[in-house]
Amino acid sequence: MRREGRAIKLAFTKKPAQNFRLLVFAIASLVLLAADRRGAIGALHSGLGAAVYPLQQFVSAPVRFAGWVRENVSGYAEILEENQRLKEERIRLEARLAKFSALEQENIRLRALLGASIKIGEHFLIAELLSVNLVPYEHLVLANKGSNIGVHVGQPVFDSRGVVGQVLRVSPVSAEVMLITDPNHAIPVQVERNGLRTIAVGTGRIDRLILPYLSGSADIREGDRLVTSGMGGVFPAGYPVATVVDISSTGSSLAKVSAEPVAPLDRIREVLLVWTRSDVQSQDKAREGPSPAAAGPAAQHAAR
């Protein structure tokens, strides 16, 4: 009994602070319950939320900034990748467009050549140029057709506008063509306006021919068109060769006449190899063989 009384006494004498705290908590609970019933707690919560909001924003700012940076870096990388892909696609499309443009120009040139071949009315073949040699005093081009298909030395060569030259040398698969501007080349021509005949000679300049055998009183004018005369049997008659661009006096009985080739000799890519009717007839006779009269008595006897 003595021990129990001592314990109760100690509870009321040595721990007054705990009892006081319990009393305070109880009173606070009653106050909070009363305030909640009157709606004061909600207002207090809203006030505390408004007061704490800037702090929340400040604390979450680094996280939100890191997310923004991550999204923008990822978007920038995607944009760079898309930009590179578009650049590559643009290069491919430009290359295809350039190819289509080149094919279109080639188609235009070939159609012009075919149109010229119809006008020529002879047997012809289109050939591409393999190389061009336009050094001073030697104007030669190499075409990709040769003797294996009947190309022969002296054969006339045209383009869609007019005369280009004639075959100088031939191999089984190619032919070397001397242009009309080569100083070693001469072509019989006539003035289309009045039929005046003369010779056009190359000068070694890709854009110039001369007519050295015209007298000072010859009826020729600047702008006159020169066409093939058919003399010599190499070039068919009536095809454009050049246009007279300059006439001057030499102080002698001869006039100094210059002409510009009709064909753009420094820009041609394809040419027409032309077989005249006489060429075709001679080839047909060669395939048929010599006639009995030409073959002699032994052949005639064998034929019987």
C-alpha cells in the first residue's frame, strides 16, 4: 500500500508537463473541431496554400527546367536529322532533274536530226561524237560509227542545221571527221539568192570560212546564205553551209569574203552520216557482184 501511494504521488508531482501537454492537445482538438464546423479550416488551408505556392514553384523549377531542356534537345536533334534527310532528298531530286533535263535536250537534238534527215532525203545514220580536236589549224572530231556498217572515207556529214564536214579516216568502229573549218578542207558552194558558184575554204577558226576565189565585182552580199552546189559529187546539192558575214576589198581583182558556218561546230554532240544515192547504188552493185559484161569472157562462160 505504501508503494502504490508513492506511485500516485509521483504521477501528480513529478510529471506536470505531460499533463499540461495533454490538456493543451485536448483543448486544441476541441477548437479545431469547432472551427471545422464553422468552415475556418478551409479558409486557413487556402491561405496556407497561397502562401506556400511560390515556394513550391521555386522548388519544382529545376525539375521543370530539366524537362524543358530535355524536350528541346530531343526536338533539336530530330530537326537536325530531318534537315539532313531533306538535304539529301533535295540533292537526289536535283540530280534526277538534271538528268531529265539532259535527256530532254538530247531528245530535242535527236528529233531535230531526224527532221533534217527527212529533208535530206538520203540514207543516213545518227552517230555520237567520242572526242573533239579543235587545235589551231586542225579541226577533227571522232564519231562512234565505222566501216563495219559501211562508213567510208569522203562521206558527207551533217547536223540538224547544215553541213558539218566529211569523213577523213575510218576504222571498223569509228570515223574521224574533218570539219569544214579545217584549213585543209574546201567545199563547193553557191549563193542561194542567185546561184553564184564558188569554193568555201576553212580558216582554222571554228566560226569562219573564206571565199577566196570571188572577184571584186561578184554579186554577193552580207547575209547571203551559201548552200552546197553538188559539184564534185561529194555533198548533195542544196544543203546549208554558211552565211556571209563580211565583204571587203583586197586592193586587187579579188574580194575578201568571210562566212560563218550554219552548224554550231563547237557545240555539236551528234551528227548525221549520209549516204548519197550514188553511194547506195554502188553498195548494192558491190553486194550483187560484177555483171557478166564487166566480168569478162571467163565469167560469162561460167555463167552459162
